[in-house]
Amino acid sequence: MTHATDTLTRHPVRLRTLVAAGLLAAFPAMPAAALTTEERAKRGGEVIRSLNNGQPQPTLERMREEFPFLAEATEAYALGDVWSRPGLDTRTRQLAAVAAFAAIGETAFMKIHAGYALNAGVSEDELKEIIYMVTVPAGFPRAISAARTLSELFAERRPSEGDTP
Amino acid sequence: MTHATDTLTRHPVRLRTLVAAGLLAAFPAMPAAALTTEERAKRGGEVIRSLNNGQPQPTLERMREEFPFLAEATEAYALGDVWSRPGLDTRTRQLAAVAAFAAIGETAFMKIHAGYALNAGVSEDELKEIIYMVTVPAGFPRAISAARTLSELFAERRPSEGDTP
Amino acid sequence: MTHATDTLTRHPVRLRTLVAAGLLAAFPAMPAAALTTEERAKRGGEVIRSLNNGQPQPTLERMREEFPFLAEATEAYALGDVWSRPGLDTRTRQLAAVAAFAAIGETAFMKIHAGYALNAGVSEDELKEIIYMVTVPAGFPRAISAARTLSELFAERRPSEGDTP
Amino acid sequence: MTHATDTLTRHPVRLRTLVAAGLLAAFPAMPAAALTTEERAKRGGEVIRSLNNGQPQPTLERMREEFPFLAEATEAYALGDVWSRPGLDTRTRQLAAVAAFAAIGETAFMKIHAGYALNAGVSEDELKEIIYMVTVPAGFPRAISAARTLSELFAERRPSEGDTP
Amino acid sequence: MTHATDTLTRHPVRLRTLVAAGLLAAFPAMPAAALTTEERAKRGGEVIRSLNNGQPQPTLERMREEFPFLAEATEAYALGDVWSRPGLDTRTRQLAAVAAFAAIGETAFMKIHAGYALNAGVSEDELKEIIYMVTVPAGFPRAISAARTLSELFAERRPSEGDTP
Amino acid sequence: MTHATDTLTRHPVRLRTLVAAGLLAAFPAMPAAALTTEERAKRGGEVIRSLNNGQPQPTLERMREEFPFLAEATEAYALGDVWSRPGLDTRTRQLAAVAAFAAIGETAFMKIHAGYALNAGVSEDELKEIIYMVTVPAGFPRAISAARTLSELFAERRPSEGDTP
């Protein structure tokens, strides 16, 4: 299976490029069909760390022991396949994801992706604009709940950014 | 109320700038609180035409006679207040809106906003990326229904763009 | 109104009171726990006819053969138990039901209950107010879809109300 | 802009009438299109205080600093435009809103509006009837969650009403 | 098991058969239309105890005083009519119910029914398979939330099963 | 990577066994992590044909050209990963899927999976029981819409099963 080996060999380089390029801008011609699930999960892990300041995602880690397939699917499919796709820059994908999670009322997941968005250089004000927009498709309760969740996120991040000038 | 008068005077200029600048990039410091609903609706009408190749929005027009408040709210609040806000470029706002409408299963409204996105220079491929992403927050049926609706939209637009091979 | 008289003759005093009082205002101390399901379904049938100008409900009738339990549950539980309860006048219950069906996007069922509301003396304008309100909890797509469905209902009823100028 | 000035002049009188008349019964011919957003927000503030025993709404107040547009939209659009409309009495609008919020599973917002309903003279039993009705459009979990939330609301209000004669 | 015997004595042969057959496998030709609501509620109480290790269901009991109709409807309709139907074995009905509750995001109710499933001999692994499947129709947030709720349920049950060999 | 090679070698045998065994009963210890996406998609294709009387799934086929990633994800993830998992027999998985799709109102997808269920030996009456159950978690509109869709499915299948009395 030389092809898979090739992929593995080329993999780290691509990810380094990825991080350098501002996250996910550079997956030009990923022969995704040739990746094994193990490789896809590895790629998903890279995507998470690139979005999450180099840290693993706690929600995902908690699932690994008791719900291994769900953890693998999140890592290999959601992050490794979907989130690693080229064709959208990280900022846009994260803002669209925040809009989708807010619109369906999944505030805990919105918070995770809003945090990734901030890490990718999205501003607090841009996230607020998404929330304002959500009143139109999904009504005021969804937007107000999302606003509260964003307030929590912003507050959690401020102390840790405390000493920066 | 000189302030309101100022706003009215400055209004056409701002909208011209808006259209020129590639839609909504230039609402720097709109004193929105001083606008009357009539002015907000006018602004919403401008936003629609700027998104919709200069045309009115048929769904909105059909509501005017029988559901005047809903037509006004759509025009003055949704378009005139929310969609005319600065802080997000048109492309990003439209892609996030497409994500939200697709995630909640409102394909007819997604189609309208996907059309606006295409008008604003978003590519078909970028819209597809949004749909792929929607599988994660909202599941496969919502994404597949959105994909079908996008296919319709793409097909409707191809004939009208002439006989190019 | 011989049809109503016929119905009244075949049914207990309570139902006559009900019809006389403007549908459902008078179920003061229904010992519902003592009714059999057959009696509850009969009561549900009365409720439907009282809401539907003496006619059976086509959606319900279509289910009888192939989904008998669902037809029975709709008749005995939804109409016979819930809709026959005292404690809310028919107008208020129908308007609240229209709001609930519209908010969850179930326009076909909203249409049925909006029709019942019109039969109970609710005005078209009151139904429109419910739809306007729905923009707040559930967003604009749900309200706009409900508005279109109401337009259909209003249009269907106008011919059957004759050539009045 | 004499028209706007007229509106402002007439405004306090109308709102006083509104409160006197039992909340919202008297907005006979509001030329809403001539109101500025500032005026609409003021009107929304009045609506809230009239619904909320003269108090501001804490959820709204918390949003003002961090999500000013959402606070303004809630106040000027949701309360100032929608909730101040004539055409439905306060009791009916609140009961319909409770039904809509319960049906979509937004219990926190349902609680706010159920509190307004109690303030407007709706009885606990009428609110329970709305919840019973919600089992039909939206299923038992939504109704049972709404019932629990109403129980909390009823319990919170009983002590504070303790000393009233 | 004198309690069960007591129950059996007070109830018709059909219920004895039911309990003997391992819950609900034997309701061959229930003339349900002839049952009164009181009898249906009694039957629902039997179903609950058979699913819940002989115990009443706390959520239901809490509703009895303040929301008597909702408690009765849950007992007589949901449990007494729907859950006592023949045609599906308990395992399948519970797994399908778990899938439905998880897909609509009602994790608290999913937990109750997942507990019933475990009582009926469904394995933890089978419940996990249902949750994995839910990613497809309803997306990852619903499945991940359901997974967390199942984790809680599994943890709650392990101590109490501690002393069994 | 001998492990992966092993998997590949054993792969066709396993799939033949799968089909022979009446669908999915035999995936005892799939080292799924070693499969490439191409192999997962192939496996998904097998699952579809085994569920769909040997035929490809038209909805999926239509997506291949314009939404290739969504087609691949449906085939490799939804069918190839989730639906090919051991741990649930096909009947139970299909009935749970039908419950989930019906509860979230996705009747078109419910119809596809109800068809697969019938192919796997589930009876029409068992599908009806699932629909009856759905009234409890998701309310009557979802159940009634699902019932209508099942009626269509049953009707479509009857002619094609010939003129049997």
C-alpha cells in the first residue's frame, strides 16, 4: 500500500503549510478517497489543534472511551473530512458554522466554534453580527440565547488575555 | 429634529456609495436610531435591489397587500436594519445566512439568499462548501435537501446567462 | 339549521349546551375519567363538526382505514380530550393553536385550525396578528410561510361566501 | 418633519391611554411608519413596563451593553412594533405567544411571557390549558417541559404575592 | 413479588399475560375502545411499572397535582394507549423511542426511555448504536448531547448494580 | 501495514457474507480504521444495494455529479460507516431510523428508510406502530405527515408486487 504511505509522508508537510497559510487555506488536491479512517482521524486531530490553539477538544476527548465511534466520526468525518476541505477560508467557515449552530439552538456547540473563530482572527464584533442576523431566519430566542453564550465565551477569554497590553 | 433631516440628506449618497462599494461595505456610522420606519423600509428596499440585481423580491411584493406589517417588517427590520449593518461583508453575511436557513430546513429562503450570494460574487463551489458543512450541525437530510434546492437555483441561472458552451 | 338539530338530538344535553354556548365554552365538570374511548372519539367527532361547519375533517377521514389508531387518537385524544376541555374559549384556543402550528412550521395543520378559527368568528385580521407575532419566537421564514398559507385559505373561502360586493 | 413631531407630541398621551385601558387595547391608528427607531424603542420600553408591572425586563437589560443592536431590535421591533400592535387584546396575544414559545421548546422565553400573561389577568388555569393543547402540535416532551417551567413561575410568584390583601 | 401479584389480582387476565410475557408482547385483541380513561390510566400505570422496575415515574408523579390533565394524558394516552399496543416488542419500541427523543434533542426524555430499554434487556452497546445512527438524520450535536446523557445514565446505574455478582 | 492488507484481503469475503446473511448481521470485528474512504464508499454502496433490492439509491446518484462530497459522505460515512456497523440488526436499525426521520419531520428520508425496512422483512404494521409512537415525542402533525408518506409508499409497492389476491 505505497499510496497510503505516500499520503502519510506528505501529510505533515501539508499540515504545516495549512497552519502557516492561516489554517485551512491550502488543501489543494487532497486525494481524500485514498486516506484511511485512521489518517482522516489524524487529520481531524490536526484541524482541531489548529483551530483550538494547539489543544485537544475536551468534549471530543470525553467521548473517546465510552462512545469511540462517535469520537472517531467527529474527528475523522466532521473535522477530518468536512472542516479540512479547501474552498472556504477558516473565518468564513467558522462564521457560517456559528450561524448554523445558533439557528438550530445548539449553543454549546456554537460556543466551541465561536472560540475557534476567535482563534482564527474573527473579531467579537463579527460574531455579534452573525447573532444579529440569526434573528431573521430563526427568531429572537435563538439569537438571545446565542448572545448570552457568546457573552460567557468573551468573559472566559478576557482574564486569560489579561496581561496583554 | 435636524439630526433626522441630516440623515435623510445623507441617505441617498450613502446608498449610492453602498452600491458602488460592492453592496454593504460602507455604512460606517449610521445613526439608525434616528431613522423612521419609512426610511428603514426604503433602505431595506435598496438593500434588496442591491442584492437582487436591481429587482424587487417577489415573495416580499406578494405580501404587501394582504400582510402589510409582515412585508414592512421584512423590509424595514430584516433588510433595512439587519442586512444593511456594517461589520460583515456581503459575501460572509450571505454565506452565513445560507448556512442558517439550510440548517433549519428553510430551503425556499435559503434559495433566495443563495441567489443573493451568487449576485455578490460568491461561487457555486463556495455555496456547496456551506452545504457540506451543514451535515455536521444539522444532519444529512437538511444538507441533501439544501443541495437539491441549490441544484435548482444553479440550473435556473444557467439558461439566463446565455448560450455559453 | 336542521343538521345541528339532528346532531343535538342524537347527543346528550352537554353537547347541546356546547353548541349553544358558542362551541366549547361549557364543559363544566366533565367526568372524563369515566368515558370510554369510543365515547371520547364520539365527543371528538362532535368537536370537529362544531369547528368545521358540521363537516367531518378530510385528513382525519383518510387515515381511518390505513392508520386506525392514529385516526382514533386524533379524534379521541386531540379533539375529544384536549379540544373539548373547558377553561379556554374556542377563539383563544384556536388562535393559540394557530400560533403553535405556525411556529413549528406545520402550515398544513395551521391551515386546518385557522379555518376552524374563522368558523368560530375569529377575523382574518386577528389571524394576521398571530402571524406577525410569530416572527418574534420563530423567525421570518415561519411567519412568511404561514402568511402564504393563510392567503390560500382566505382565497379558498371567498368564492364560497358568494358574490357579495 | 412636522409629522414626526406630531407623533412625538401625541405619543405620551397614547401610552398613558394604553396603560389605562388595560395595556394594549388602544393603538387605534398609529402612523408607525413615521416613528423613528428611537421612538419605537421608547414605545417598546413602555410595552415591557406595562406587561411587567412597571419593571424593566432583566434579560433585555443585560444585552444592552454587549449586544446593543439585539437589545434595540427586541425593544423597538419585538416589543415596540409587534407587541404594541392593535388587533389582539393582551390576554390573547400573550396566550398565543406562550403556545408558540412552548411549542418550539423555548421555555425560558415562555416563562417571561407567561409572567406577562399573569400580570395581564390571565389565570394559572388558562396557562395550563395552553400547555395541555401543546401536546397535540408539538408532543409530550415540549408540554411537560413547559409545565415544569410554569410550576417554577407559579411558585416564584406565590411568596411575593403573600402580603397582598 | 407480592406487589406484582396484588396488581395482577386487581387487573384482568390480559395484564397478567403481559407481565408474564415479558412486558408488552401480548395484547392480542385489546378492545381498547371500550376502556374508560380511568382504565386506560391504570393500564398506563402498569406499563410504567413494568418498564421501570416496578417503580412509578417521578416526572409523571410530580405533574399530578399541578397539571392533572397532562399527567392523565401521559399515563392514559402515551403509556396506556401507545406504549401498551401490541405489534412491537418492548426492546424495539424503546430503541425507536430513544432514537426519536435523541433526534429532536429531548435528552431528558431520552434518558427515561433509555433506562426503560436497559430494564427490558437492551444492552448499553445497543443504545450506543442508536446514538451513532442519530448523527445521520439529526447531526452531530444531537448525537453528542445524547451520548453525554447516556453516559450519565450508565454511571447512575453502575453503583446501584454494584453488589450483584 | 500488514493489518490494512489483511483487511483488504478479507474485505470482499466479508461483504459477500454480509449479503448472503441477510444484510448486515456479519461485521464481527471490522478494523474500520484501516479502510480508505474509497473502500468505505464501496462498502456503503454494498449496504445500499443490500437494503434496496440490489438497486442504487436514486437520491444519492443524483448528487454525484454536482455535490460529489455530499454523495461520498452519504455513501462512505452514513451508509459505509454507520449503517454497516454491527451491534444492531437491520430491522431494528431501520425502525429506529424511521422513528428519527419521522420525529424531525423529514418524511422523504423516512420513506427511503421505510422502504429499506420493508425490504428487510419489516411488516407494514410494524412501521405503523413506529408512527403511532411518534405522536408522543413529536406530536400529531409529524405522525400524521409520516402516516401519509407511508400510505404513498405502501401504495407504490402494491402494484409492483403484482395481482395477488
